[in-house]
Amino acid sequence: MNKQHLYTTLFLALSSAYLSACSSTAASDMPRLNEAQQKQLASERAGHLRQTHVRFNALDKDENGYISRAEFNRSGDLAFERMDTSKDGVLSAADPKPEPRGQDTRSEQTRQQQAQRTQQPRRERLLKMPTTHSVDGMLAMYDSNKDGVISREEYAKGRAAQFAATDANSDGQLSYDEYVLEFAARLDQQISQTGKKAD
């Protein structure tokens, strides 16, 4: 059994109990929402946590079960370079959107089916987390002085602070538990903000 298969098996075996415990913790942060909204938030939170498994494995390039500072930095550098479409070393909302990743290899039938699905109204997400896949998300996460732009230096400082905050035992690498717990804390903070906005 290779490491990847072992991690996946272990994750699936433990995730139900872990996510259940995490969801019950988050539920106390959303008393201002109605029951349907609370269920939707809990479901979206669990979905976000399941995605941490995919993200962790994508960052752990050497598959040793940890994210090194070099692996973390590499991912951050690639994200910045992709979003900096003007190639001026600064991210801002004025930067054109990057080209879609890779080539569209979907069949015509799949394209049509997906187009039909997107035409149907989708339930709006309640739990919206900033992401490095958009300039708006990058600004929300790393624009520390709130001037609407992110310099390379500002971004590097933000990434360093994020790594340090996640590295709970300060050993210079991120374990799976550290990675999930840091993201769960950010999810809970966002849930708390969502509850306040509902007042």
C-alpha cells in the first residue's frame, strides 16, 4: 500500500467522527440563523473541511505527510504569479483575470450538460471563504494595509504569518492536523461573521 493510498484510507476512516465533532463546535456560533440556514452552513463547512484533504496532498509534493516551508512558499509563489497578469509585481483589482488553467478537454455532450446545470438557479452559498484563485480573495487575505493592492513584500509577510500561525508546534513544517485545525478556525470565524450579518 503506497503512502497516498494509506493517507486516503486513514482520512476516510477518521473524517466522519472528526467532521461531526467540528460541526457541533461550529453550530454554537450560528444561533442568529434559522434552522435551514444553520444546516446549510454546517453542510458547507463540512464540504470545506473535506477539501482540505485535497489541498494538503496537492501541497505535500514529496508525499512525506508534511508541508515544508519550501512547499508552502512554492504554492504561494505560483498563485501570485498566476494572478499578477500585468506582471508588475503588484496585485490589484485592476489586473485582468488570468486565463483558465489548461485546455478544455470536455466532450461536447459534457459541455452541454454542464451548461444546462449552470442555467438552473443554484442555492447561494452562505459560507464564502476568500481564496487565492481570485484577486478579490487574495486582497481579502493579504492586503494588510487595505490600500487595494498587494506588493510582493506584503504578500510574502502575509504568507509567512499564515505559515507561523498554522505551525502550532513551531517545527518548521505543517502536519495534516495543524493544516486542518487552522482552516477550521478560519471557517468558524467566517461562520461567526455570517451570523452577525444575519442580525
